[in-house]
Amino acid sequence: MGTLGLTIVLVAAALTMIDASIVNVALPSIQSTLHTDASVSQFVVSGYVIAYAILLVLGGKLGDRYGRRRLLQIGVLAFTLTSLACGLAPNIDSLIVARVLQGGSAAFLLPQALSTIQTSLADSAKTRAIGLYGAIGGLSAAAGQLLGGVLVWANIAGLEWRPIFLVNVPLGILALIGAKAQVPDTKAAANQPMDLGGTVLLGVGVLALLIPLSVGRQVHWAVWCWALIALAVVAGVVLWRYERKLEQQGRTPLIPPSLVRLRPVNRGLLVLGSGFLVFSGFSFAVPLALQDGNGMSAVESGLSVAPLAVGAFLGSLRAPKVMGTFGMRTVNVGGGFLVAGLALLIVAAKAWWPHLHFYELILAMFLIGVGNGLFIPPVFRTILTALPPDQAGAGSGIMSTTQQTSVAVGTAVLGQVFISFAAGGDMNLGFVTVTAAYLVVGALLLLFGGAALTQKTGD
């Protein structure tokens, strides 16, 4: 795969990542124009990531079986069409439905990016490509909010928030044309059968967990919420036993237990999931707090997270060199930057609220971005290098599912924490509480992150 092919793959992946966060800064505008509130509009965020999380492993397996370029093209086409549906949605219900479909489309697209990189490049080029993927992942979350703020502020043709989705249409068309010509068509050596039972069990478990976490507060944690959480636990246990039985029989499970048992994989997933869980809750709270609680405009709110995007990009680009010196302890270094940045952010929020300006957050946000940039690439490398080539799609799907499930859980749980404080009239305390939760995880990464990823035989 050449430079142009890699660029197309990375741009296609970036579209799905940006759309997971670009909505956050536009939520106040969406709430105003579609006449809804934060408790309902959060489903514009969580609907996307729930569908994303449920179908990611299936998307990876389909790419392994039918060809990764083919699934990439299908995913890009579906993502483009559902983005158009989001941009044209006449009410909040249709927007949520379109977002769910958009998340499902992204689930068929994203695993093909990582697995194509894993199977199409030599080791030296692969290391650089994974670094770029990590850089784009770190950049996309923050850049999405900046882009969303600018597009809402620009109010192009009086469309308010709608261009945040419509911008995907021309980009998707270009990616679709380029993929056919420049992306190699790879797939697993063996024609692996699909694990429909595992797919259903995974979907039931994730859905049963995320629905009550998303709506529990609004329905006062009714009995059915706890019943669904219990169902999620049961589905998880049954899924693990079912997948283990399939593997023992020599069949092909959706989530191969042998992969999950690999120490680099399970430790990497734990570190990855914890980081994305708190970051997603933080990303949900920041634009709402800065706009509704602190009085910033959408564009100033977007500018507030711009240093985070710059820091994440620079941190990810430097991560390979830092890893050459510190190995997996690069995660500890990233945790140190996170702790410093989040502590500064809490101090700023307590000192200047409700008159914070974006320039007062530059240093704090930049340090948080650098921390994310240094934290993500070592985890990706740890997991991906442990995967057999024939299971690259499944492994990438498991990793992405962990990431997106963590995003959905973080948005639901920490989002509910923030909304609870906001409903009580104290957005500042809600913002500080969510930021403090992020700080705790950053401290754990600082103290234990590298050790969690380091194998007994060395880095």
C-alpha cells in the first residue's frame, strides 16, 4: 500500500472518529433548533457510539472474510448516505435514528483501516502508520469539537448545526473513489464462517448495559433498568462460555478467547478502555459547561479545545521516539502530562468561572492533548503486535469495540453526573467533578500504566 492508499485509509477512519465528537459542541444549537434538552440530545452522541460498539467486531470479521477493501467501500458509502440523513433530519427523533445508522456504518468502516495497515505494510512502515493512526485518533476527538464550533458559528446558508454532518458527503465521495484505486484488497487466508450466535450475544450485552446507563436518571432508575444491567452480566458470561466452546471445537468465534487471554491484549484493552471512558465523559461535559454555564459561544468553546488537538497530534507524532527511550513507560509519561493539564484546568475553572476565556485554557488543554498523544500509540502497538495476521480484523474489532464501548459508557455515566449537577444549577461543580474523574485515571496511568503493558520478558 502506497502513501496515497494509506492517506485514504486514514482519512476514512478519521471521518468516523471526528463524527463521534463533532456533535458535542453543537448540542446546545441542536437543543435550541429541535426543541429538546440535554437528557434527550445526549442520545445523538450515545446512539452513534452504541451502534458503533455493537457492530465493530462483526465489521472486522466481515472484512477478514469478504475482503477489507470491499467492506471499507461499503462502510464509506453507508457513512456518506447516513451523514446526509443526519444533516437533513427534521426533528430530534429522526436525527437520533440517523445517528444510530451512521454509527453502524462506521463500525463496518473503521476496523478495515487498522487491519489493512496491519496486513499490508512492512514492519518499519507499519510502526509509522500506527503512529499516524494514533495521532489522527488523538487529534480527531478535539479537532471534531473545534470544527463543529466553527461550522455552527459560521451558520452556513442559515443551516446552523447541519453542516457538521453535510461536510462528510463530499469527503466520503472522494474517499470512496480513492479506495477502489489505491487501497489493496486483503482478507484472511481461510474462509472463516460467521459467528451469528456470538454477534447476537454481544449486541444484547452491550445494548442491555448502555440503555439503562443512558436513561437511568430520567426514569429514576426503574426496576427494568436494573433488570437490563443484570441481563448484560448474564449475556457477557454466556458469550464468553459460548465463544470458548466454539474455539475448543475448532470453529471461528466472533471474539476468540485465545486472543483476549494474551497478556498484551487484555492489559492493553484495560488501559485503553479506562482512558477513553473518562475522556469521553470529559468531552461531553466541556462544550456544554463552557457554553451553557460559562457563556462562551460555540466557536470560542471550539477554540478552547484546539490546544488539546494540537497537543494530541504532536504527542502522537513524538510517541515513537519517546517509546525508543522509555518503552511502555511512555504511558506513564503521558499520564504525567494528563495529571498536570487536568490539575491546571480545575484550578482555572475554580478561579475564573463563569468568566473563563479560551486563552486561559491554552496550557491546560495542550498538556491534556500531549498526554493523550503519548498514551494511545503504545497501547495500540502493544495490542496489534500481539495479533496473528489472520485475526487482524477480529483483533482490531475487539480493540475498537473496547474503545467505543468505553466511550458510550463514559458519555452515559459521566454525562449523567454532569447533567445531575447542571440540573441543580451548578455546572461548575459538574465540570470539576468530571475533570477530577479524568485526573484520577491520569494518575493511575502515571503510576502504573507502563507496568500494566510490560510483559514479564521485557517491553
